[in-house]
Amino acid sequence: MHIHTVGQVMSRKTMEGVIKFAAEEKLFLVADEVYQDQVFGDNCSFLSFKKVLFEMGSEYRDNVELVSLNSVSKAYLGECGFRCGYLETINIDPEAITQLRILITSSSFPSISGQIVLDILMKPPQPGEPSYEIFNKEKTFIMNTLARNSKLAVQTINALPGLRCNPIQASIKLKLSFIVYPSQALDLYPGLFYCMQLLEETGIVLDPGTGFGENDGRDHIRYMNRPECFCCLEFQIYPKIVEALEAAEKFSKSLLAQRTPVTN
């Protein structure tokens, strides 16, 4: 399991702690596991909350309410337009399941093509099947490209004055934190100011932490290594992401030339 908003992977110990806390406080646990196929950090691998829950014994396995989510919109498929996904429920009250089914059936259904894509996600080609070789080749290429681009972004960001980013272990999202603030941003949230100026001067789109309820004094920026968010256009066009990172580097050095040290 990973925390996809910051590109970090949870350890088994951390996941067990979350499950124990949910059990003690009688909380409903939702595991967003849409990037389960995109874990590439050193000594990291995907571990589902369901697996951890079932290996913790009957005290937790038979009582903690868990819903696991997956989607065709993320990872190697990246088919956001189909709006398809699935959920698996564990220990959910039967009446709640009935109401969930009513809610789902009262909503619009995805197209036939969307259902086909979802079927591919749930039952991908297996070794020995006619389409397996080309499927595995394309999937591997996409995953390796996303991992390479993400690592390049971390390397570039950590070389910039005033910004820092933790090593990325999974997904396509990075959390950029300020070490120093741009002096012009003292009357604004620094992340918001930075993103607005970056968009105006370079056309690059980043998400300020204020859009996710970030508190004052804990300002950050979220970067998504996706074509629509960082001008890399296509997975195959490697020079585009290099060009975008170079533009961001030039912008950051200029903006942060007059620094305001972070004191908290």
C-alpha cells in the first residue's frame, strides 16, 4: 500500500497500526489502492490492506470494516475518460451493501468500451495467451517511463534553491516542500503564489497545497508526473519532460533569488 498523494509506500508495520487504530476507534477503513501496479522504489512492493488484515488474526479479520478501491484511471492504463473502477468490501453490514447496490444501479453505467477496459484491469492477459507478449511489453514500457520521469523530477527539484522533495517510491505524485519562501509571497500562501507565477511564465501546471486543505505554516506543492499536468504530452516524448523541468528550474532560481528563510 502507498500514500499516493506524496509518492510514499507504507510499511507493513504502519498498515498494521492503521488497522489496529481503526479497530479500537470502530472506524470504517477505505484503502485507495489505485497505484498498486506502480511501485518502483528500492526494496518496495505493493501490499494490500486486505492481505495485512487477513494475516492479523480473527480479532481484526472478522471485525474491521474495509473497502479497497481500484480504477482504470491510474497507473499503466491511465484511461481517465472511461470513469471505471471497482471496490471490494470486507465485513460490511449486508444492509449497507444493499443500499450501495441501489446507489450504483441508480447511477449511469460506463460504456461498453469502458467495461472492456475494466475487464482488462481485473483479468489481464496471462503468459501463454496470444496477447500477453505485446501487453506485457507495453505495460513494462509505460511503467518504466513513469518511474524514470518521476526520479528525474525528484533529482531536478532537489537541486533547486528553496525546494525539497522526498525520494519517490510509487505513483506519479510528488510533494514539494519549501525550505525558503519567495519574498514576494509573504502576503499569500507561498505554494499558491509559486504555482500561479509558474503557470503565468512557463505554462506549467502544479497544484498548491492550499487546494488540499493545507494549513498555514505547512505549505507545499503537489506535482503529478502526467502529460496533462506537466507538459510532457506523451510517454514516448522524453525531451518534453526534460524541457518542462528545465523551464521550472530556470523559473525557480529567478523567483527565489531573494529568499525568506522558513522559520517553523
